[in-house]
Amino acid sequence: MRRDGLTLTEIQNKTGLSKTTIFHHIQSVPKSDALKYKLRLISQELQKKVSDSRRGKSVKSYTFKKPEKWDPDFVNLVAHFLFDGQITRGSCTYYNRNETLLNGIIKSMNKILGVSDYKKYNSSGGVKRVAYHNVEIVAFLRRKRDELQTYIFDASEKEKLSFLKSFFDDEGCVSYSAKRRLIRGYQHSLNILKIVSTLLSEFTIQNRVDEKYYEIYISRKENLIKFQKFVNFTPGVTINGARSNSIWKKSLEKREILKMAVDSYLV
């Protein structure tokens, strides 16, 4: 049977003998070219099955927390990946130039998911990125990112405010001059802008979405005061004072600029 090109398993199936007994009798019989080809095909098929079974999973088993219930901190973390992040096939990456926000992602990933393995990179223009290269984390955060965009409408008040703070920390800025006081937020997704607009309206903060330029605007004294009271910016989140078109020429906190804009109404 060996000379006829049967494999060890095929001989076992035909004879009912153990592989050890069969091998003792066939070990001196050279493999024919046809048998070598058959064995190679069997090996390739086995490798394919193993690969398919691992699809979407790390080669090395990776354990981390997978919270299913939302809270303000979890909303804030997932929202950052939605706004200033990117979830690819094998990585979750958060982009920003502000160390407060970058370190916030690192701390939140550790606290909420129990994940401490990350890579930090410098990109062009001063933007930095924090990346988590694990397909199991990717699959989990992608699912929660998509879920969040539906859940947020039924979320608690604190969770909604956490979502808004994450958005404006990532995408927002304050324009302040004697004639203009304005909070703006930019996002390439109109769907996200409309979600933000709806949530702001729930806190009676009037706003306007510019679909042509993918921006959301908040203006007028009463709306800026409400934004400052309910949402505001995270301490340590600054503007880029090094930009050539910066009117301040230094890195001020966004919340301080907002305070100056609100206080200017009283002057």
C-alpha cells in the first residue's frame, strides 16, 4: 500500500492497525514523487484550516477586559477612537498633538480594558499617535464604536456630555475677537456632526451644521455660557500656538480661551 502511494493515515484506515505498527513496516519504503505531492497538498490544506480558525484572533492568546455596559469614561474612550482615531484590520490608533489627550487614551485603555501594550509614534507636523496592535482589541473596539453611535441617543445625561466633551476636545476650537465669539467643531462625517448637533440641542445649546464645510457652529452669549457650563474642554487641552496663522502665538488652553470669550460679554 505504501508503494501504491497511500499515506500513513490512509493505510491505518484500511488496516485498522496503529500508526506505530504501520510506520515500523513502511519506514524503509521510499516515498514516491506522487506521494510527496499528495503529502504537500495535505499540509497546505491543514495550514489553511488553521489560518481560517485564527482569523480575527491573535496568534498569541490575549486577555483583556470587555465591558458591555456603558459609563461616561467608557463612552469618552470609544468616542475618541471615533473622532480622532482609526480602527484598521490589525490596529487601533489615536492621533493627536496634545499630550494630555494622548496620555488620557493610554490611561483609559489601561483602566477600562486592562491593556498596557501600546506603541507611540511621531508623525509629521507634530501630530503623534498611540497604537494598539492586536486584532482582538480591534474587533472589540470596532463593535463598540459602531454600537455607540446608536446607543448615545438613549444614554444617560453624563454619558452624553462625555461624548460631547470628547468630540470638542478632539475636533473643537474657539474663535474669539471683539466682533466674533464662536465655538467650532470639524468632522468629515456628517452623520457624526448631526449626532453632536442633536445632543447639544438636548441641552438647549443652539448650533448649526454646515454640510458644505463639514463643521458645526455654536455662537451667541447664552449658548457659549451653556456650553461652558455643561460641556467645556478638558484641562490641559491646548491650541497649537506654533501655527503660522495663530493669533495668540502661544499654546493656550481651549477652556481658557472660552472663558475669555464668555467674560468679554460682561465688559
